[in-house]
Amino acid sequence: MPKAVIRMGDETAITPLAQKLRRVDGPAVHVMGLRKVFRVSGGAGGRHHRDFVAVEGASFSLEQGHSLGIVGESGSGKTTIARMLVGIETISGGTINVAGRDRSATAKSTSERRRRGSEMQIVFQDPYTSLDPRQSINSCINEVLKLHLTMTEDERRQRIIELLDQVGLTERQGIVLPKNLSGGQRQRVAIARALAAEPAVLVLDEAVSALDVSIQAQIINLLNDIRERTNMAYIFISHNLAVVRQVTDQTLVLKKGVVVEQGDTEKILDTPEDEYTKLLLASVPEPGWKPRRVGVD
Amino acid sequence: MTHLLNIENLSVDLVVHRRYRKVLQDVSITVERAEVVSLVGESGSGKSMTARSVLNLLPAQGKMSGDIAFDGQSLMNASDKDWQKFRATRAAMIFQDPRASINPVHRIGDFLTEALVHNRGMDRHEALARAATLLEQVGIDDAKRRLRQYPHELSGGMLQRAMIASVLLIEPELILADEPTTALDVTTQADVIAILDDLRAQRDMAMLFITHDLELAAAFSDRVAVMYAGYIVEISTPTQLHSRPLHPYTAALLRSRPMLHERTARLPQISGRPLSAFEAPPGCPFQDRCPYVQAQCGGSLPQPQLINGSVVRCHRANELELVSTVNAEGGHSHG
């Protein structure tokens, strides 16, 4: 029976990752007036189109080593923002600047795409679908190292062990296929794979949402350890306000594509100003909670 | 007085990779009329399988032993026809994902009235009229138009309301709700829970509510059962569970939750991962992850014992003083 080995961070020496992380002058991420419009077909035979504004004028700035939460419900545009940041989705308006470089336009060359990949990596929600089921964990991380760094085979082998260790996995777990790992372990692999590229910014899209409570706590601690050690910046997308409280220092609240409130996480969660933020907070079950009927979504 | 639902020493084995594997072990719990009992636990703990067993909805070749009695009558030797009748009239299930469990090619109206027309022989028009009334009760406006729509035309929250309406239509004495709000947004979840809460007060319906959310279970139920590796490890009232948990797993689970109102420098984590029943070692199923483990824990399976009105399965329950929050000395810092 495989047993998860949970490292507490204190027993792992700081790996070269912390020193290797690229130094950036100015904010790690700077976004101005970001907008996304989807063309939706409708009507008879799809001849009529209408524009659906998924994100309307989001602006934020994130310093190196800081963590920004993007919260909202389904349809708020939070995942669309993540996808635009990493370049899976084109942008309809505004600018995105990551690690001092503009990435508002689609990358035109392979080298440009690769460079963007080395500046920003993403961890998705579902650890069961975000790893190739036929690729061993070592090979999956090795691929990223080959792509983004200049290393000898020996150096890469060493680096894989370091990365696995950093996320609390053993060397032995590196040789297996994803199906031999639990959900929490797979999410650790997804994080190790993202770290392998040594990005300045990590985008985490509901990265702990699908995990069991006891595993969620492990991954939250791991993410906080890594940020402390590497000074990496996080964009943490979540619908879970309690988790956002633990992982971020600033928060942006989205409702139907519009930013309704943004600022320090503590201030937003302790003294929210916007009615929608208040409603979100009031909807979280806690001791003494009485659910209210608010009407149909 | 007889219990509405009485599950006694229920064990379930399912075929996984052509081998029988244990998924439930010696589960005993009761649900009284108009009572809400929550089953909480992590994946593989057996909470869904417990609910499915009650309706005999286990996967093919599933084996059940022990006893399930409803209103004083054992269901263990019921025929398929009896089970069908039981499911059509006395107990019904609300599933987690309405999109996966409502037939997408049937109109909402047909989905809602199927049970009434087929099982009760009710006139279709009368059934539709009742369905429309119920849709309005669960907060769906313009019910007549909704009845003509297909599932894809409704949002997730609305479709889950339609599922609740479909269950209420047969006026069951017991509702089994399997993570009914997990796929919904928080504001919609609050709304759906409020609806369920209103309805059980008005109609005296009992509910077995399955969730992974300890807070939700506490806010909504009369009693909470915590499951781990196919066993019920603790049954308690929400207040007691949060103020004085008796099982180390309950306490650890409560402590590892991220709190909404305060940042915890480091969440107290439970090492390892949740086990399924078939992986559990002999003796206490939680021993490998338990901070209080002793030699006796690997020896024999702890039997359920009663302490201050709660049921707990732990060899050391009498001597341990457990807390549910990181700063438990000061209690909850907010409310």
C-alpha cells in the first residue's frame, strides 16, 4: 500500500530554485482594462450572433512574492482571466504584462511561447485530467526541464528528485504512472511540474477545490511554504473564501465579468463594502449560520 | 417507538477489478421522523454507499449484510417489486449532479410527473398542475413555461431545484440527499439549503444528508455521523461535535479546515490520505494517521461506545481531551 510522505518544508534544505528564480523589476503581473468578449451563436440556424462579455475591464497589479485571489461564482469570468493570462485564450481588450514583458498579443513564435511559459505556469483544478495517463511522473517533469532549461541529463535527474521532494513526494513515486497516485499526490505532481519551469508567477485555478479536506490542508500549507521559499507570485482563483483567506494577501471579487471590489484580503473578508461580497460571505455555512432564500439565480 | 430508518451492522462489498472489496463495515445509525442526520466524511469513506444501500441502488453484484429497517419493517428480504414501490412512495434520493441524473431528452414536465403518472396512476394534467405548484414552492418562477423546457435550458441551480421538486412530488417520508449542493455556487447553495430546511419543517420529512462540508452539516442537521474507511467513527449533535469531538479523526478534520474569519499560519494537517474500507489495516482504521495511536489500536477494532450521548469508536475515547479548533482555548473567535 503506497503511503504518502508528508514533508513539512523544514526538513528540506532550500533548493537552488530560490536563487534561480528570475529577478523581475516592477510588478510580476500588471493587467490593465482586461476584456474578453465571446461571440455566441443564437437564433435560427446560428445566423444571429450576439456578443457575450465574459470579462469587462479588469485591472490589477501583483508584486513579486505576493498572492492575489480572484473570487467569484460560476460565470464570473475568473477562469477566463486565468486562461487569458497564460495565453490559452486571446484577449479582446486591455493589456497584460508579466515579468516586465507585454503579452497582450498572441505569441508569434515557438520561442516566444516558450519564454511566456517559463514566466508563468498554471495548475488546474482536476488532478485526474491534467496529467497524461501514459506518462510517468519523472518523464512529465523531465519534459518541462528539457523545454525550459539548459541542463545535462544528470542535472535534470537531480532536479526532478529535488522538485518531487519539494512537494512532498518520494523518488520512488517519480517512476509510477499518475493512476498509481491519489488525487492529492497528483496535485502535488501538477505543482512540481509547474515549478520545474521556474516561473515568476504561478496561476492556480481552483487548485485545491477538488481535494478532500485533510488533503486540502496539506496542499495549502505546501503552497504557502513554496511562496515563502521562492518568492514566487501567485494568482489564486477560487470560489472558496476560507481558502482564499489562507493563501492570498490581496483579493479581487468578480461578478458577471465585472470587478465589484478589490483590495487587501483581510479588509475585503472582514469589512466588505460591496453588497455582492457581503452576500458571498453570508452564504458560507459556519456555526450559527441560517441559510436565507435569496431567489433564483 | 420505532425508528423511521434503522440501519444495523450494515456491511457492503462491491466488485472492483473482479474482486469483492469492502466498502462499508458494521454501520449502525437511525433516523427518526422529521430528523435530519448528516453523514460526513472524505472520499471513499462510504457515505454515498450508505445512502445507496438504503434504496438498494448498489452497483451490480453488490453484497449487503446486516439489517436495514424502515418504519419497523426489514427491507433485507424485499423483492425487486417491493423495492420499487418503496422508492416510488416512501423514500427518494436527491443526487449531486442534476445534469448527470436527469434525462436530457425529456422535458422538465415529463421528468417531474413520471413517478405520479406511472406509479400512482394520476391523470397527466393533474400531475402537471401539481408539478407547477411545487416548482414555485422551490423558488422557480414561470413554472408553466419551465415544464415545457428541456434540462439544458435551465441553470444548474434551477435544475437542482427541479430535482428537489421531483422528490417532493412523491411526498416521501425520507429524503436521501447525496451532496445536493456541492455542484452549486455558494449563494445558490444557501438558497437550496433554505428551501430544504423550510420544507422539512412544513412537511415533517426526515433526511439523510450526505456532505463533505462539516460546517454545512453542522448548520443543517440534528445529528452528524462522521465516517472514515467504511466505518462510522462518531455520531454526535453538531454542537457537541464542534465543541468536544470524541474521535481523533473528527478533531483532526475539524482543525484542518481553513477558517473564513482568520488566517492560520499553518493549518494542522493530517498526514497521509483518507483510506477506503478495503485498505484499512486490522484494528482501528485511523491508526496510521492518528497522533494518539497506541499498541492496542492495531490489535482489535474499537467497538461503538456511548459517551455523553455521543457514539464513538475509539479505544482511547475515554481518556482523550480533543479540541476542534487551533485556538480552542478561546473558542470560536467569531460567533
